[in-house]
Amino acid sequence: MIASRSVAQVRAAEEVAFTRVPSGSLMQRAAFALAVSTARLLGDVRGAVVGSRVVLLVGSGNNGGDALWAGAMLAQRGCRVDALCLADRFHAEGAAALVARGGRLHTWDGSSTQRDLVADADVVLDGILGIGGTGGLRPAAIEAVGAITDAVVVAVDVPSGVDADTGLVAGVAVTADLTVTFGAVKPGLLVAPGRFHSGLVHAIDIGLEFDDEPVAVTLEAIDVAAWVPEPDEGDYKYSRGVVGLAVGSSHYRGAALLATAGARHVNVGMLRLLDRADGVGPLVVADFPDVVIDGAPPAQQTRADAWACGSGFPGSQDDEAAVLAVLDAHGPVVLDAGALTVVAESPHVRRRICDRADAGLATVLTPHEGEFARLQPEADLASDGRVAAALAAAADLRCIVVLKGSGTVVAGPSGAVFLDTEGTSALAVAGSGDVLTGILGSVLAGAWAAGRRDEADLTEAVAAGVWLHGCAGRLAEEQGPVTAVDIATHVVSAVRAARFGDTP
């Protein structure tokens, strides 16, 4: 797992470290890592470090000091390094080291000469604002950043103009190809819109120690593997988990096929499809003969460990009754698409979700931003940020919220947060959410059957399902343009990637 730390947590850890290590050593560690990362990048994009043109955009804080010290190290390795200071003050020791090793120091004046320095650079190091920076860039910084043309951009700790905690961007922000971040990953680098500015994120351990829990966690393949284990010799179909699906309609039959396809390869022993007498059941069985159709109410289908509901619901007056029937089941429930409309409109359904929470039964909501706005009309993603908004919704609705989008946020009602980095824009196709619904239902069914039933476990299981969905999309993308069918087809390869770290 990769832990994300807030600015306050990093600052507190730095204060402790300052009492234990010599003055300036943390900056030296950060600058050395930044110089090494930049040199490797130059080797990749230019083929050589010696003779490369490096421009530093330097602000007044320690972030600028990191850039200046890294620039001094790069100058010593044979780079031409020009530092453009965008504020009245800058880190004096870093500037002296840069000049002593052959670098050049300039005060930004917006001249064509300085603009040409930026435009002709091979690499630009963004040391304008650090994790304490707030608001957008000032005019001088906007001018300097606007002069970047073909250079690779490396952000120092966080792209300037991006809020390190929330990912929010006020006005103009730097768009980096690589962000070298120190001490811990900051959540604002992983969620939109900050994610769009961060590029590849390289976290550097500079010796900070943390005693408190991270503000968010990102799962890696080895973590996901625990939720899709290989069957034991003593396993049988019921011990591996049974997922129930209440999906599709005569209007949207494809949603049932996609949700079923997504669920089939996520390590469960059986799939059961709720027969709503709409002609969907025979269609699904024609494609997937291993699926069992049953028209009994979900509460009576006691073999089902978890349910997924709502994909392909038509928006009819029968939808609320179907959602309530599924919520009567004894196990985790995933609500998607049409079921989310019911949740947004029905106080009775919301109360039922709270009753389930009192009984220790998890409900999962999977909104994209438009659906989220209907569920939580008072929320403002543009000012609250995706993490805070998802947490507030999870606490208010007493459920696990999967706020879909770039850097999907999984938030539990007790405050646990998982940030996904596996998904790409390949998932932005019709039917992709139906596949995710099936995946989540199966992962939860497996967890429930294995006795992993507390809120913390089930929230992580949901995050694992989001990872599998993203991985399947990423693998499908390698073959060309992606459809939801392609994502579903690659779920089995995503499970293999989690289990073994490779794909067929």
C-alpha cells in the first residue's frame, strides 16, 4: 500500500526530524533525489546529461531551495543550468552553491532573452510553490511557465498551483511530466484536477517518520491479490462466494450482460441473476450458461453473499421496489446507475440504507460526478475537493462511496479513504460502469463468504474491485480503442496481474 499524507502530517514529521538531523540535511536529501531523477530523465529524453540545458523556476520558499541545490548538482555533472528567480527573495545557500558550481542566477524580468532560456530548455524544474502554497500562480510565474515549449517539466514536491491536500487548482498551475515528491505522496497529486498536472509521481523517502494514520491509501497489486486468492483444495462453489445480480431491463439488456461478464472472473463460485420477468434472464444464460436465474426475492436467496443492483434499470416506477428488495438481503449491496437515481429521490431508500448500517451491513454507491450531484446537491466538488466531498457523502449516507472519475475516490463512513491510480481514460466508455458493478459485487461476495465482514475490510475490498476494473481497462487499452466488452474480457487478466504480477 502507498500512504498519502496531508501537508499538516508532513510538516509535523519534518519538525520532529529537524530535532534529530543536522540543519539542512532534509533539503540535501530532497535535492539529491531531485537531481538524480532529473539526470535519469535527461538520459531518457536527450541521451546524455552533459551539455543538457536545465532551467530552474525558483520561488521564495524551501521548494525553490530544493530546486537550487539540485541545479547545483546538475551543473556539477555538466549541465548548463539557469535559475530564474520569480520572487524578491530566494534560498541564499542554494543560490550560492549553484553559482559556485557554474550555474547562473537571474531575476525574472520577462525579457525575450529569459523567455528564450525557458523555451530552449531540455528540462524545466518547477520550484515556484511548495506544499504550503495556496492559490494560483502570480503574474511573473504565469509568464515564466507560459514560455515553456518543448521542455520536459519536473515539479518539485508538487506542481505549483496545485493544492497538495485536495488537488484543487485555483487559476493557473504548472503541468508537469514528472513530480518528485518528498517524504510521502500527497493526496492532491492523485485526484483530479491535481492528477492532470502531476504526471508520473516519484515519491522519495527522506527519513520522515509518521505516527498517525495516513489520510488516504492507494492499493498495489499485491494488496489486491488478497481479495482474489486462488481457491484452496477444500473450496467449493458456495465457500468461494455467491454474487446476486439485479441488473438490466428490457430497455437496457446489455447492462445485464456487461455486469455479468465483469462478475464472472472475480474469484466467485456462482452467479445468481434476479429474474424480474423482463426477458433479460434467458438472454444472459444464452451467453453465460453457468448463471442461475431465480425470481425469488433477494432476501429469500440465502445462498447469495452479496448483491449488485441498478445497472440498466429503466427509470420506471418499479425501480424503487426492486432496490428495496435487494436492500432486504443479508449481505453487502452495490447500487449503481438507476439504483442511484432511486437513492437520490427516495427518503425511504435512504432510511433503509441507514438501517442496514445499524445492522452491520454495508451498502456501496458508485456515482460519477453527475450522479453524485444528485445524491449530494449541497456538495461542491470545485470548492470541497473530491476526497472531502466523498467522505462527507459516506458519513451522511452511512455507506461506502465510490466517486468515479480520474483518481477514483473510495470513502468509507468511518473516514477510510482509498485513492485509485490504476484506472485510465480508457474506462470512459458506455457500459464501463456496468462492468465495475459486477466486479464489485463479486469481490464483496468473496469477502463476505471468507468472513471478512467489518467496514474496514469491505471498504478495502471495494477499492480492490476498483483496481481490478482499472487494470482491465489498462490491459484492454494495449490492444487498441477500448469498449466495455473489452474491459470485461480483460478482467481475468487483471486478476492474474494482481495474483502474479504479470499478464498472459
